[in-house]
Amino acid sequence: MSRKTQALAALCAGLMIAATGCGGSGDSGGDDNTITWWHNSNNDPGKGYYEQVAKDFEKANPGVKVKVEAFAHEDMLTKLDAAFQSGDPEQIPDVYMERGGGELADHVEAGLTKDLSEDAADEIDMIGGSVAGWQVEDKTYALPFSIGVVGFWYNKELFAKAGITAAPTTLEDFYDAVDKLKAAKIQPVSVGAKDAWPAAHYYYWTAVRECSEDVLTSAVKSLDFSDPCFEKAGDDLVDIVAHKPFNNGFLSTGAQEGPTSASGLLATGKVAMELAGHWEPGVMQGITEDKKGLGDKTGWFAFPQIEGGQGDPGAQMGGGDAWAVSEGAPDASVDFVKYLLSTDVQTGFAENGMGLPTNPDATGALTDPALADLIKVRDSAPYVQLYFDTAFGQAVGGAMNDAIVNVFAGKGTGTDIVTATQEAADKEK
């Protein structure tokens, strides 16, 4: 039995004591007519929109109550892990967000997540191939509602002020832009290294540029990181950090909470750009007082190409979020996640700039020009590499992220990233 399986078995044991069985049909945290729903849209317009969505569902389903709890992203992940580890059904939400990959596989193996393959067959067919990241052994355990890519969001006005006339397409272009911004007394880039994952996205991207799709796909299955491209990607990251593009105090800067976060610094014009996902316009709107974020000053460009890299130039790095139902949740929970994928709800999701919808009938409702362009990038990419900390699972991804943050702190190398990742991976085999 692997260490991971042993840990999951222990988790199941905890659940069997607290409920009627791990993966069984025990009662959920509330009664049969109350659905607890956790999400991370904790700022308007998303927070208010989801409150209205819950009310609309309640109106259409008399007797059903939806208890909505909105968290900051990092807080939600921490609380979700704690709820699952507790084995206490009173703490486990009925409907929650799953990120797919190895993380979902762990939840499925522990019997925490309901199989939606039959109950949501029409929605799965409607979404199409995008559900693949949320399938385990040909069964679908969550319905992706937003899938996007990570790239650089930037302030067009600050770029013009610094004399930058075109978005960078190569790493050398990027360094040139950083130098021009510094010369114009503008902090070039914000990064929420305090939360680890925003910093980790830099290494994920250098690896996508340095490694072929075959190497990355093979690594997800084999957890073998011996290909030299992984170390070279780490060396690229060391070079990026050495150019000192980041905001003052980036090691203690959070990702998305408030005006001093990485998103807040970009939204308020304190920095010129930030590497972030498709959620960024919506996050910035929630931070600024006028609820417009950067508005028409918003620009986006893909992570720069790296000379000599083996990655497909059109490849993207990103992922998405999906609605999942915990085992033992009320039956109405399945109806609720199906409703969340409806054209009506996904259209409002798009109109509010909350992300890139997966319902094809809703993509035309994107009102944010930057998001409307970004969905074309997503849909034309030859492949989208899932975030490594999701694809490789929590243990391996966590070790990788910690080693990446050490590089940001000036205390690590490309070799160190690979060594730490491989050591964590070997414990999973």
C-alpha cells in the first residue's frame, strides 16, 4: 500500500466513524432540503450574483434551501481540506469547487466525491472534452464551469508611459520591458509569493516552454522528473528572479485580497503587470471602489517564448474550476450543480466577467473585451497544460511549490526544484 493510499485509507476510516461510511450514503452536513454551497467569489459582482443564483434555485424548487458561503480562494482551500480531514459531515459542504487532476483523484479514492456520470450526462455531453480533467477511470466527478489560461495582464497606459509599444513575445522582450518600466519609475510586476501558487505559475510556464507535451504528459503519469527540461525550466526561473522585476515586498504579498495584494497593486495602477489567470478582471473589479478594475486599460499577452525550448509555441498553461457534489449530499445538490451549468447561469457568469464559461451557448455573453479575446486563445491552443500542483496532486505539487518559492527568496536553484519534487514523487510510488 503506498503512503498516499495509506493516508486516504486513514481518512476513510475517520469518515466511517463520523458518518455512515466513506463513500457511502450517509447524511450530509444539513438536512435533506438544505444544500451547503462553498465558492470563492467573495467580492462583487460575483458574490452578489451567486447569492441571486441561489435564490432563483430556491424559488424554482420550493422547500429547498441553499446555504451560500463565499471565501477568499486560499481560505476556501484550507477550510475544505480541514473539512475532509475531519471526517465530520457537519463540516463538509454539499457542493464545492474541484480543481481536477491528481487532487480530484485523491478525493475520489477516499470516497469523498459523488460520481455524476449518469445524473449529469446531458451537461457532460454539452461541455464536451473539457470534462476530461475531472474524470477518473472514465467516470465524471465534477462539472467544469470555467476553464482558462494563465498569462500576463497589464496596464496599457503604464506600458505607453514607459515607451513600450508592443507586448513582449520573447523572454528577452520581457526583460527589455522590465528595464523600460524601471527607468520610468514604475514597478514592473506584482506577484503574491506569500500564497506560493502565484509564484509557482512562473515555473509551470517555463516548464511548458522548455518541455515537450509528451514529456509533460508522461511526467503526470510516471512522476519522473529526470528529463533535463525540468531543471532548465528552473534555471530560467532563477534568471527571471535575478532581473528583479517584482514589487517591493513580494515575498509577503498576498495574491488577491485587498489593494495591497498582487491583484490589487495591478488594479490600482501601482504595478504594470501580473501573471494571473482568467479570473483576474473579475478579481480587480471587486477590489477597486468603482468596481471597474483596470477597465479599458486592461491588456493581456501570453507567457513569452524561450529560445530553444521544446514546448509547442501555441501551448497554454492553466486550468479551471468545477462544481462537485460530496458523497452523502442531498439529492437536490446534483440538480443544483446542473443548474449552475445552465445557459442562464453561465450567461450571467460571463456577463459579470467572472471567468470563461464552458457552456458554449454562454461564451458570446462575455462583455469584457479582454476575456472575449482570451477565450479565443483557449479554444485555439493545441493543448492546455493543467497547473502542476493540481496535475501532480497535493503532496508532489506542494513540494514543488515550496521549492519554487525558495528560488523567489534567492535560496534555491533549478536543481533544487527538481530534487525536491522527485523526492516527494518517489514517496507517492
